[in-house]
Amino acid sequence: MNDLERFMNTQSNKSFTNESLRQEQELQQGLDQEQFQELGQEQEKRVIAFILINTEHDKTRLVAKKLLKIPEVLEVHEVYGQYDIIIKIQLPTLAKLKDLLYNKIRMTEGVLKTETLLTI
């Protein structure tokens, strides 16, 4: 199993566990309803996405280094397979995601194509 598969398995396991549901219930019991709703609204303001990137031949390492300099980029992984790079980003809104994608990531020298996956 490669690093990406381990990461994806870890993330999917973390997303849907009884433990996470139990923690949410405990949190809700400890806060009044208004505080709990405010917390949920704050969390909804975060947009987390994974962007799959194809690069020009022999430009993968250069593109990865450039992407690491973008503040919204949390992780950069060079991978084998259909895509060359996978990045994880976090932004406050979808509008900011669109702006980042079109004006920074796709404009990076060596980037040929992107595919964006939004988390839920």
C-alpha cells in the first residue's frame, strides 16, 4: 500500500466512526444549542479540497515546490499514476477556492490540468 492509499484509508476511517459521533454528541451536551449552532456555522465556513494535478513532463518537482509557497496549500504530495501531484487546501469560501484555482494553481508554470475534489 502506498502513501496515498494509506492516507485515503486513514481519512475515510476518521470521517465515519462511532467515536466521532460520540464526541459530537458530548460536545453538543456540553454547549447550549446556540453555541453548538455557532460552532457548526464556523466549521461550515471552511472549504477543504484535494486538487489532483497533471504537470508537464519533468516539471513535477518544480511545480510541487511552487505550490508549497501558496499559504492556503496545507499539503503537497508527488504521486505515481494518472496524476502527478495531489494537494490539500483549506479556504474560507468556495469563491476563494475558485480564485486560488484559476489565478494561482492553474497559472503555475508546468501545470497542465487539474481536478478538484471537495470534502463533505
